[in-house]
Amino acid sequence: MSKVSFVAGGGANSIGRSFYRLKLGDYHLGVDWGGGYGSIYDEPQYDGPLDALLISHGHHDHATMVAKLHHRYPELKIFATAPTRDLSILNWRQTIKKALGLKQNPPFDGYDVERTLSMIRLFRVNEELKLNDEISVFPLPAGHILGAVSFLVSYQEEYYFFTNDICFHSRYLIDGAPSFRFERCRLLIRESTYINKDVGDREATKQQFIAAAAKVIERRGRLLVPGLSIDRIQDVFGDLYESGLWPIYIDGARKPTEIYLHYLDGRASSLGKALRFRNERERMQFLKSRQPSVIIASSGMIYPNTLSAFWAENLLYQKNDAIFIVNYQEPDGQGFLLKTAPDGKFIKWNDGIVQVRCERKDFNKSAHMDGPEGEALEERLNPDTIIYTHGENDEIDRYIASHQDKKQRIKALEGKEVEL
Ligand SMILES: [Zn+2]
Ligand SMILES: [Zn+2]
């Protein structure tokens, strides 16, 4: 067999700064170059050669730092689907804006964005991308967000499979990934976000979410759903709209919603019906009116002084209102505090103090495969070797310890080369 090796430059036994490099003979194939969650300058650590970079999807932890890569690799070929390119541009512009807001130097500027765009070549889902005479990549739908793909790489009659962030469950706007099946493959590089977690019946969770939302409106309360602006907001809107619940406002996430509308066409057309606030005055008027409604607002982590934090500040202390959490909350964040504070407690919120009295509920609307789905995938692809990435260190250890069989299972470690 030919010489193949793998290394992660980030996004290994932690989440953030994703970068993976597969060396196939003399060819250095990279996947993603993402931002981190520590500072706006976080990026993968890798300074070896790179011949091509594939972007798996437009999330921050996979695509943000691509915009500065041309300094290091001026001739790099970068490949992405069209929606991934468009969502990446949003992330790049947002990063610049965020840096300026923090009075910091942005990690890259408008020129870098333009230059990177000129290096991107688009590929299509399910269409073979020939990198040279020996290496082909098949981008397969990953069902994670709009434009997200897995990569099936073929090299000298062997297969190498990158799941990237993947979801097998179909949602309102995005179909789940198809269940691939091989006789055997040489290597599976898989994400491990929920490696040991059983998310349970996602359809049942969706129905519970809709029923709980309807109850808030019935009692003439107002419901806030903070959501990540790419995918979660659009998905939550779709589920509630389809159930007949109304009125529903979307506050923020305007550009990602436009991209969803553009690419999904008819399927997403309901998104165009979402009610909007045009300015601060309309938000204040709405609050005064006490109109029962759903507000889906951007900043899923409810960071201080974002739209969702503004709405939360106005609903948190009112017993009749509700806030439903639908994505992960990092333990240091305001969202985590909101989720875990006992009823009646005063908490620090934005720049003030507020008493927690509204109804709070947590729904796992994850767009990642869970433990049992990951096991089933390993079974179907039948890889000789599995490398675990994009997960928590201890969870990956626990999984490998409880899955001892003939397969070689390796936890990815940043900078540690794995020879196949
Ligand atoms: Zn993602
Ligand atoms: Zn990710």
C-alpha cells in the first residue's frame, strides 16, 4: 500500500480551529481552516506544505480563518460549495466587524477576503473532483447545514472518508445525510461532538418543542428562542411555522436567512414570511403591546448586548413569558447562567441585574450525529482505521476504551502525525 498519513492542526480532541491534512503520496490535501473560541486570532497550527484545501461547511470553527491563508499559501487551490462560500463570506465580514467593535486589529481585512474569493473554485455535491491522476474527491451531502459536505477521497483504489460535521436526521430545510455503505474503506476520519450521547428521538423532541411553544402563546405569553444565525434560526422558524403557530418574528440573522432563501428556493419560501422589526422603536412598541408571539433572535449563546440578550433581559423577569434554549451553551456564557439559575434568583445580565422568573426549557435540536448513529456509521463503512476528531478529549477516550475490537481506533492529537 502507498504512503499515507494524517495530521490535525486543530479541532482534534477539542472543538474549534478545525484543520486536517491527509498526505497521499506527495500530495497534501487539507480540510477546513477554522476559527477558535478563545480569541479572534485563534487558528490551526500547521506550517507544512499544502496543495489543496477543501472547506466542509461555512461554520466559524471550519471556515473563518481561510481568509488569511493566502499569505502563507499564495498558490493554494481552495474548494467549496457555493452556499459554503457565501456563508463563509458572512463569517469573514462578521469577524472583521467584531474585531473593530472590540477595538482590536482584525485578523484579516477586506483585501484578504477579496483575494481569498478569487482563489475559491466551486464544486458540486455528488460530482467527482479530480485533484490529479490519482486523487479524486466526492463531496457528499452531510445534512449538517446548507452546503455542508462529507468527503470521500479515493487514492490508488483505496477510500478515505471525512465525515466533517454530519447529521443523518432530516430537518425542515435540510435533508439528513444519506446512509453510505462500503464493503471496506482504509480510513474513516469522524467528528465526535456527541460521541457518547444518545440524542434520542429527534422527531419527538421537535413535537415537544412545538407543543411547549403553543402553550406559551395560549396563555398569552411571549416566547424567546435564541438561535445560532446559520441554520438553527431558520430551522426553528420552519418547525413553528409549519405547525401553524403565529405570529413569529425573526430578529437578526438577515443575511444567512437570505442565503437559505436563495439556495433552497421553494422549500425555504416560508422564511420570507417571518415578521421583522425595522428598528429599536418597533421593538419597544412591540414590548409595550404585550402581544403574545414567538421571537427567534440571533446570538444562540446569548452573549451580552446581542439581540437575544436584549430580548431575554425584557422577558426573564416576567412569569408569563418563556425562553427556550435550542443549542449548546458554553459554561462561561450568559446563556448557561440563564439556563441553570434557580427560579427567583437575581443574576447579572448584560450591564445590569435581573430576576429570573420566566419559564425556561432546553431542547436538543442538534445537527450532529449522536453516539448510536456514529456506531452505525462505523459499521457501515467498515474502515481499517478510525481517527476521532472534533470532540471532547475525555469523551473520545471513553468511547475508544469501550469499543475494543479488530479496528484500529485513534484519538487525533494536535500536531501528532498518524502513519497508516
Ligand atoms: Zn458545523
Ligand atoms: Zn464544527
